[in-house]
Amino acid sequence: MDIKVNPNPVETRAEILLCGFEQNNLHFILVNSFSQQILSGEIQSNSFILERSSLPSGLYILTVTDDKNNILGRKKIVFE
């Protein structure tokens, strides 16, 4: 399973591509470098857009989980 972020580093928005994920009912969690949860949501398809909104510059971790909260993958994202 692979998570691709394009572009990374991110200025305003990024496309998140999930490769090798066969399951439904996936969720994502975005945490900052202080392990504070910033965003979360359901994943409807194998690609989605992550909007930066008003998030400050820095390092973030995107985690993809299934409906039982099992971690399926993680990816570092840098917001410029």
C-alpha cells in the first residue's frame, strides 16, 4: 500500500493518491508535528484533494485507517 502526495511540499492544495488500497470505509487523519489532530474525514475514492486552508507551514503526518482504526499507511506532508 502506498500513499502519494502531489505536490509535496504543498503550497495551497495537494492531490492524495492511494495505491493498493482495496478496502472501503477508509478514513484519514492529519496531525501536526506536535501530534495534534488538525483534520480528519472519510475517503470516498482512491484519490482526493487535501486543501491547506489556513494551516501554518510545517511538517504534517497523514494517516490512513480502516473502519476498525487499523493503520494502513502514513505519509509525511510539508506545507510551505
